[in-house]
Amino acid sequence: MVKIGVLALQGAVREHVKSVEACGAEAVVIKQKEELKDVDGLILPGGESTTMRRLIDKYDFMDSLKEFAQQGKPMFGTCAGLILLAKKIVGYETPHIGVMDITVERNSFGRQRESFEADIAINGVADDFPAVFIRAPHIVEAGENVEILAKHNDRVVAAREGQFLGCSFHPELTDDSRLTEYFVQMVKEAKEKQFA
Ligand code: GLN
């Protein structure tokens, strides 16, 4: 069985744990950087990216997160987690973890629509995924190796680049675990490759 960590500095941690378990994988709540060694993949939950960044620095997580990415282990960023993964953030000079070849813009669905739900098609995952957006970012630019998985109102809201998966919305806030299942599959494949 693969073990999937959920970074537990802030945000919807318990919901991600439930969703990973619903997919038949083991979920590990990650509160210390040393715990990253025990997992095959990592979920970076939603919350507030600036706050999460502060906590990443406070608990000295940054180097370990970058190392995790360098090892080729899959990472899945949801909402604020997507912002943490991006190499570029509109209006900011430096990224956070900065490993996925995308540019994101924060809070890009307008104030009047701070949160909403929409059924969206996610390539290879679902035709009708219930996506919950909460002060969501979107992907404004993506490198050539990035596969666009979903759009909403012409804005890119889910993408994959090899080991990295990211989405603007909160898949953990519904009972639909198909996107998490897709990530679990990525983790299984990466682990099999490692031992092949
Ligand atoms: N607006 C938040 C940010 O910029 C993300 C919101 C979320 O994760 N639901 O970090």
C-alpha cells in the first residue's frame, strides 16, 4: 500500500486524510519535516498560501519539501497548495516551493464570487466533477510539459506536470474522491518505477 502524507501546517487536513483513505491508501499527517521520509507522495492542502509559507519557514520545512520534489515523489497541491508548487506567482518576485512550471494568479475569481461550486470536466478523471472554489487561484501560464486537465470559464484550474498535480479547487470538500484517486495512482506508478 502506498503512504500519502498531508502537510498539516494549516488548512483542510482531515478531509484530505479521509479522501486518501477512501481510495484505499494510507494517509499520514505530516507535522514535522522528518516525517516526509516515510511517505511516497504528498498533498499540500488549501488554506492561505502566505500563512502556510510563514509556517513552512517557521518549522524549517522548505529544504525538505524541495528535496522531496527532487526525489521525484509526487506532490498534489490544492488551492493554496497549488500556489505553493508554482514556479511563478503573479505580483510576487519569488515563488514558494517553486517546482511546477506554471504561473498562478491568486484570488482570481473575483470578490463577489469568493466561493462557488461548479461541475467541471477533468481530463482522464471525470466529466462532471463537483469542484468547490474558495478564493481560488487559477493558472495563467503553463510550460510545454504541463498537461492542462481542466478549465472553468476559460481559466485553467487543474494541471499536471509529471510528478506534480495541482488544482484551484478543493476536491477534499466533497465525497467525490476521483481526483484523489488519480493522485494515488500517480504515487503508485512513481513507487513502482522506483523499485523497477
Ligand atoms: N486565496 C488563498 C491563497 O491565496 C487560497 C484559498 C484556498 O486555499 N482556499 O493562498
